Amino acid sequence: MNIQSHSVSAGRTIRVVCIGGGTGLSTLLRGLKRYVAAPVSHDTDGPFHSDVPTLIRDLVAIVTVTDDGGSSGRLREDFKMLPPGDVRNCLVALSEDEHLLSKLFRYRFKQGELEGHSFGNLFVAALSDITGDFAQAVQMSSQILATRGRIFPATNTNVTLSAKMHDGTTVHGETNITASKCSITELMLDPASAGPLPETLDAIANADLITLGPGSLYTSLITNLLVKGVPEALAASKATRVFICNLMTQANESLGLTASEHIERIAAHAGPLRSRIFDYALINNSPISPQRLDQYAREGQSPIQADLDRIKALGVEPVVGNFVHEGDVLRHEYDRVTEALLNIGLRERRRRPRE
């Protein structure tokens, strides 16, 4: 990691809020958590200890809660609770001993009535049933797992996604939306009055750096901006806002969209934030192997075009680099993304002191 030395020597730390869902958010958190101080109740000489400097004083994840498929969907139906899947992934990503917890929390039962459920989802569901409150269950889970950051559901209201499609139809439910062959033109939340937790608004108000992405354009990113009060809080925040662009387009959510068009779609759903949606956009400009491109092309997906001039015309400063990690699937290289984010956040923090 090559965080600029002047940022470290300045002795400043920043408050970071990450908004999103799916694997994109948990991938991002894995990089950022290394720069958060370990919980004081834990032995800092343990396996997670390193000489990496503490640059983040507070790390908050705001997580979408509209998933209605798989294990999460079944728990929503059986217990009338919010879906735990994306929250579970963030708990694992921020946990002190991620390797062990990853195996435990991602373990899926293979038979009987629990077949298909992950242990992590059941863990959060049990705490939710005990406390009678999903958000409180998430906070208790964070304490038990000694996470290096706080996790808040985007809303504590049991919400459902609906989408208007380009053929004029309206599709209800996230699973049905993502399964549709039509592209999305507008996303809606039911009930539209669903609001955020007070802690979420406080975190946004006090943040130095706010990120949105990576993640599915509509069902992981825009859905968070439909929560009543969140766009207003973002508009009022003095934080530096960074959009982390996806690597590839995605069926029915972003096929054919350029990087600037991703920003425009988000702005169209952000209400009063439209005038200043982002300050920076992190965009990968590193080539992807032909083998991986062929794999994604079979699903109609392709690298997102980095139309930098159009991004600048929107008032957003593009930051390009090699942000891709090639494994069985393409993911963001979280160490390089973290480096870019911390350099932006620490530089802007020094320019705009907020003590």
C-alpha cells in the first residue's frame, strides 16, 4: 500500500461511510477495515495485528435490504424480517477473524428443513427474533464478531422494490426485477415513506468521505437513495463523495451504459442531490484478459466504457487506474481501491479541516 506520506505524517484520520450492497460493498470493506483501529476489547497482538497505520477513525456501512431471493427471501417470508444476506457479508468482511467466520457464516446446510440456508443468515435471524428489531440484531452481531466498523441497514422498514421497465410494464420484487429480460427505467420503493435509522443520518452528516459502489446499479446502489431522507442528508453533507464504477455492465441493469450514464442514472433517482452527486469517480482502465472477456460476453456483458470527458462535463473528477482483480470472476482489487480512496479522503480532509 502506498498511501501518500504527507497524509500519514499530518496525523489526520477520516470518517468513512460506504453505501451499497451485494458483493461489491463487502469487497470494498475488506480493504478499508485494515486502516481502522482494532476493537479495544480485543488482543491487538492477535492474528489481525499489523503495522498498517490507523487512518480511519470511523467506518460505517449502509447496506441495502431489498433482497427477496434465496435464504434471505425465505427468512423474510417466515419471520417477517429484513433480509440478512448482504448484512451477513458485511459482518464477515469487517470481522476480526475473517477466515474462520467466513467459513462459518457462509456455510450452507445441504439437507433437511434448513437446506439452502446459510449459518450467518440464521444467526442474524435468531438475534432479530430475540431483540424484535433487525437493526439492533445487526449491532449485536457486530459486537459479537468484533467488527472494525459499524453496519446499518438502509432502512429498518420491511420494503419492497418495484421497477418500471422500458416496455412500460412494472415489475415487483428484487428477484423478479433482476430476472426480467427488460431494462430498468425507474426504480421505486414501497412504502415510499421508509426512512433511515437516526444513526445513518448522523454518520452521513459527520463523514469526511462517502462512497457509493461498486454494486448492481439499481438493486444495490440506487435502492439506498430511495430511502426517504438519505438524498437530503447526502446533499447537506460536507463530505467528499466518490462513485466507484463497476467493472462490467450487467444484464437489465446497465447493459450498454457508459460510466457517465451510470452517474446520470443515479442522479436521476437522487432528488436534491442531483446538483452535486459526486466529486470523484473511480474507474478501472486496466485491460481484462481475453479469456475473462469471453466468459462475460456469453452473458452479454462487457467492460464499462470510461467516457472521461463526459464525466468531467458532469462536474465529476475521474480517477482512473488498475482496479481489477481477475479470479474465477472479476472483482475490484480492494487494496488498490482503498489506496485511491484514502489518498482522496485524506487530501480533501487536509484541505477542508472539520474539527
